[in-house]
Amino acid sequence: MKEASKSEKEKSIPLRGGLYLSDFQELEEMIKKSISSILMNAQCTNSDYFLCGIYISKMVAKTAENPPESFYAIDHLKKIDSMEDYWNWQAAGDVSFLSCAFFPERFNHGFMTYKDCVSIGVGSYANFYSKSLKEIGYLMSIHYEKMAEITRKALLSPF
């Protein structure tokens, strides 16, 4: 019995207060609800924000389940080998966004500022949109900073 409990805990996602999530879909739903709640309370009812919130919740869950090779945007940008290669633009935007949303304090030390990371993220999502014509690239590029702030609040709020 202890072994089964231990293996379940190893597969789980740790949360505050010793709580664990059992799967990544549950994490996605919790983040989506938290972001939606913050958007409603702030009266940001434009559908753009909710589409970004859905994208962000999926991105966070996907990243938690299957972390990227690198959390540095430049590593994804260096992989771009053709005009049609838009996935690496998206990956660069995603890792930049995660850095801005989860770890804004990391920019207090080092050579890159928070504004630099925002610029890389916005530019990456804009290029992702221009290469793929996927609307979420455009939406994330224009709502990047606001959504990073909202995501940060969502992660700090009690689930």
C-alpha cells in the first residue's frame, strides 16, 4: 500500500501546503479557472483575454508534463532553419512568457532585463503569427504583458 501511495505521489504535481495534483489536465483546469476569475474581476471581458488564458493554461500544463529542451528563448530561435519553421518561434514565445509570468525576479540579476524578455516574447509570438497565421500568436503578442501579470496573479491565488 505504501508503494502504491509513493508511486502516485511521484507522478503527481506538488502544490502549496503539501497538496498534490494527480494529473496535468487538472492543473490546466485550475489555471484556466483562476485566470478566468481574475479576468472577470478585473472586467477584462474581451474574448481575446479568455482565448489567451485558455492557451496559457494548456501551455503551462504541457510544459509541466513535458518540459522543453531549454528554457532559454535564444536556444529555440537558433533552431529556426526555414521561413516555414514557425514552431520554434512559438516555443521561444512560450519560454519567454513563462519566464516573465513565473520568474520576473530573475531579471533583477544578470544581463537580460524583464523588458528584454518581453520584447523577445512579443517578437517571437508576432513572428509565429506571421509564419503560421495562427490567431493565438497575434493575441499573445498584443496582450503579452497583461497576460503575464494575470498569470502571475493566478498562480499566487489560492486554487
